Amino acid sequence: MACTTILVGKKATYNGSTMISRNDDNPTGSFAVKKFKVVEPNEQPREYHSVISHCTIALPDDPMRYTAVPNVNPEAKGIWAAAGINSANVAMTATETLTTNQRVLAADPLVVYQEATDTTSEQIGGIGEEDIVVLVLPYIHSAREGVKRLGMLLEQYGTYENNGIAFADHDEVWYLETVGGHHWIARKLPDDCYTVIANQFSLDEFDLDDATGEQKEFMASADIVEFINQNHLNLSKGQFNARLAFGSHSDSDHIYNTPRVWYGQRYFNRQDPTWTNDGLLTGPESDVLPWCRQPDHLITVEDVKYVQSSTYQGTPYSVYSKSAQANIYRSIGVNRTSFLGVAELRNDVPREVSCIQWIAFASNVYNALVPIYTNCTKVPEYIGNTTLQVNTNNFYWANRLIGAIADPHHDTTIVSVERYQEALESACRQVINEGEKSFQSNCDAIEFCNAQNQKIVDLVQKYTDRLLNEVLFTSSCLMQNSYSRSDN
């Protein structure tokens, strides 16, 4: 999936939380219909069957409750749980589709499903984006544990695609990237840093000694050093650079991937005087942008949403500009986003109410980010009742319609959209602030979260219905077959 990931350490955020975020973008010409869901332990399978790869995996008998954003129609391509937070307050988002190179794929080929033929038997595939959240999130009690469990599954079953997966708990953020069919590496994000990742193998400087030793900040497949040496993958003259060894170096990266990283780093490090529009080191086609950086300012949820919605605004590459360079790069905020998820694990409130999964559906340019407490057992209808058919009584389709109606008249409708985003997100934060003032640790936390979520979603439906009315009226007035003369 063509996604963008943003991760933020606890010393780089405005409130000391850890944050992991991902745009779940669909391939061109495809729109996955999504909903928000709470998966109870009795709903979690004990034997998992993959739709795409046909693999079968036995699961532990002690799953935890967790949230997810699955496809509405799992029979088509599987569950695709995408992102969530479990009852141990561990968050996960999967996956960032990555690129790699021919040497890696030759040394450790992807495990791709093959149908049986007259002369060959069926070849079962490995695990992939369809499966990973369901296989990992219900069973882990820390971000580090998430890396280890996923690494074990990758080594045992392999994968049919190159992916990056993020994990967070209240203290740490970890990011894992697959290397070929069965290998992987992972790095802990420094607490005072952020990273922006865009469909490209991104980890750069990597401490192999730590990864194969104490594993304080790095982890990897047990045989990673042997794998690198046997296949001559190390291209570095000094410290090992994983991106050089495992990543791609194609011209298409400069159009599709690196510009998104450039724009995100340009936003979070605005005071950096070296940013240029065309420089080989700091421009949108740079091959050497660092994996992580310390931001100029503490990062908020709104900052993450802004970058995840960006269309290169403020640069000649903006898709809505009249510049000759408009739309030459793949933007972050595109039409085929199915949802945006931001997991915020807060450290300044009681643990029972500390985890919020912010969600938005459809194109981020025209939607708003909504906070949902994940220590809950009930899902408000408006975010959980998505149908396969278009229906304005759910948040997914309302947002999909708003984006499609507003985009042809962007300059006119964006005023209403921006007012909606500010008003709704402010109102939701007010519900959080006022509710948590009265929360006591001896209260029923789950009932509190259920009630808070319903209050928030009631506001979401009210404000979203109003915006849909506004953009529909405005765009109807601007139709090409309009005529100014009237009978009254």
C-alpha cells in the first residue's frame, strides 16, 4: 500500500506522549472501505487463515482486546486490521510498503503464493499487510516485544512483500523493516526525534553489534551479519548503512518517495537554513535525508495531521498551485487515502484513559482527525457501521463524499473545510479535557471511555453533516452548466 508513516518519540512531543501515525493509502483505482472496530478476545481466531497467501498459523490462546481499522469486506482480500492499540497500551501500525533491490531479493526471495498447476503443487505464501496486526497486536505487552514477535513470524513463515511496521508503548517507539523474504532489522526511535517514512527502505545508520548483542536500540534477524557478508550487501565504506545495503536507488524514488520525506522534514525543521527546492542533499530528490531528526519545536497531533494532509503547499510543487512544477511529485495527502491513524500514548494522565487512537477517513485534505479512547468495549455507530454501499450515515462515506465534491472547487470550498477542521477538533479536545478533569482512578474506566467516545462521535456526526451540506451547496452553485439569469 502506498502509505506515509510519521513516528515521534516522547521527548519530541508537546505532552510527553509517544506517537505513531500512518496514512493507509490504496493503489491507484482502488478504495478500501474501512470502519473502526474493537476486537474482543473471544472474537480473535485461534487459527488464522490468510486470504492472499493461503497460509495457516496457530495463534496463542490468551489474546488481549484491541482496536483495529479493518476492511468492511474481509472476504475479498482479508481483514487488513491496519492499526490499533491493545489493552496493554501497546500500539501498532502496519504496514508501510517498501522498496528494496535485486541483490536482496536474489539472496532471500519473497515467499509468494503460487496456485497449483497440472505439473506443480500449490505453494503457500508468507505473511503480509493483510495479516500482521491480527498476528501480533493481541499478544504483545511492549513495543520491543512486538518487534520480537513479528521478527519470529517473519523468520518462520516469510513474507511476500517488503514492509515497514511501527510499534509504540508509553516509553518507546520501534520501527521494523523487512529484508527479503525472511530477514528483518529494527531500530528504536530516539526519544527526542521524529521520522517521516514514505514507501522506501528508510533505516540508514545501523549498529549491527548492538543488534546482535545487547539490543539496546537495534534488533535484527539472528543471522543478519552472515546474510550481509555472504551476499556482499554491505556497500558502506565506514559505518554500516542499511539503506545502502537493503534499499532501492531508482529514479522513481525521487518522484514518488523522497519528496514526501523532504516535505515532512522541511516542516518539522523549519529553522534549518539549508533547505532548497533542488539541492542534491536537501532537496525533494535527495538520497541522503536522515532517517530521524530532532524537530525545531515539540510536535503536536495537529502537526502530524498537517503533514499527513500535505500537498506540498507553500512550494512550487503544490497540486493546487498554478506553477509549472505543480503535481510533479507524489504528495502525502492524496485522493486514495482510506484512513489516517495516529496512536497517541499519553504519560500525563491515568493509564486507564491514556491511549487515544485519532482517526480520519478518505482524503486528508478535506477531513478532520477524531480522537477515540481505546480502552473501550463499544463502538459508536457512526464510525463502526460503515457499509459497502454509499451511505451518509457513517463517517467513512461522508468524508469520501466531501472530498470528491470539494476538490473540483478547492479554492472556494477549502474555507468551509478549514473552519470545520478547527471547530470539530477543538470541540473534541474540549470533551477530552472536561471529561478527564472529573475522572478518578477508582471509576469504571471502560464505561468512562465508552461515554466519552459517544460524546465525541455525536459531535463528529453533527459537524460533518453540516460540512457536507455546505460543500454540496457551494459546488452545486459552481457547476459548469450554471447560468446566472433566474426566473425570480
